[in-house]
Amino acid sequence: MTLAELAWMPGAQAVAVAVVGFLLANRIVMWAKLGLRNSDIDPAVRDGLSVLLRPLLYGVVATAALERLGVQTEGLLTLVAGASLAVGLGLREVLNALVAGAILLTTRPFAVGDLVVVSNQEGRVLSFGLIETVIERLDGTVVTLRNDLVLAMPVQNHERRPNRRIDIDASVGWGTHLPAACAEALRRISALDHAHKEPAPRVDIEALPNTGPVLRVRVWVDAKGAQEARAAIAAELAAAIATVGGPRPTT
């Protein structure tokens, strides 16, 4: 048997298609990774595309090789689809997480390092991919969440915008001189480095319940470092109320 006759054998053709196809698929994946690495696409999106591309190309190559052997790929694909459905029903939660991950990678409600509240968990995003999102809570605990749980509830991103307003309420006694308390709190808080000059801080009488007036402080600060700013503002507000004096509410 000559080499030409051997080359026309279905088995040899299938092997050739498989070898060349897999080599070409690996090369395409490598080119895609290099291209994505040099682009402005977010790292999480790049990783997701790379993960999806390889099995997709391998599936195309395997189908082409089987066709060279005379296998009816339509029936095979139907069998694979049926098996995939059975597996999918068993892995429904994983598939839901994959779909949710694709949506998150597309809509980008947060980025790595953002301070967020997801599924009632507040912390900084350490990483997120196609299946799960990992955040570090403010107490240092690391929480791993499936992406379908992340997508099921509203996502609060405290650092999506560069600025953030902090509101703090404080109750004072009826004997407190309210204009003096507001003026002293405003003076102290406006002097903080955290407080933005524009919009300027405000201190208002927010409510008048039976227990005593409620002062509300509104201050715009940088989103990065808002936790430290809140602590500093609360301390100055307490100091202002203590300076002005007046009986404190008892209930």
C-alpha cells in the first residue's frame, strides 16, 4: 500500500484532522490569550473567554475527525445533547452560577478591590470569575459566593463612584441649645481633611421626637477611605454635642 493510498484511508484522515486540528486549536487559544493580555479588557473577562474558547475549539475538531470516520455526528450530537441535559439537571446550580457569572462579567457591577454589599455580605472583592465571587469582609473573614446568589439580590457598590455622602444622626436633649450644637458640629466637621468643601457639609435638625431633637450630619467624602471618614465625623459630632452641653435623652 502506497503512502497516497494510506492517506486516503478514513482512519488516517481522522488522525490527521485530529492532530492538525488540536495543534491549531492550541495555537488559536495561545494567540487569543496574547491578544487579550495586550488589550484593555478586564482580567476576569479575559480568563472567562480563555476558559470557554478551548473546549469549544476541541469540540469542533472532534466532530470533524469523527465525520472522517463516517460517524453520523447528527446522532452523536443528539446523544451528547441528551446526556448534557441529564447532567445539566444534576448540575443546575453550577449552570445557574455560570450564567450569572457571564452576566456579571458583562455588566461589571463591581471590580476587584471595590467595597461592596452582595448577598448581605459587606466587604472588598478579592476575585470573581464564571462560577464564584470571593470577598473579604471588614472583619477579615473571606466569603465565597456562587454567582447566582450574587446576582439574585441588589449589589451595593460603595466605590463605583469617586465620592460618597455619609449621613450620621445624633440625639440630643431638649435642654441643648440647638443652634449652638449645629454650629459647633459644623465647625468641627468642616475642619476634617476627609470632608469635601463642595458640596459643603450640613448639620440640620432632622426630627423632634419625644426623646429629644435629632441632628443629622451630611458630609461628602472620598469613596476610598469612607469607613475612616465616618469614624472621624462621628467623633467630632460627639465632641461638639459634649461641648455645647445639655441633658442627654434617657430613653
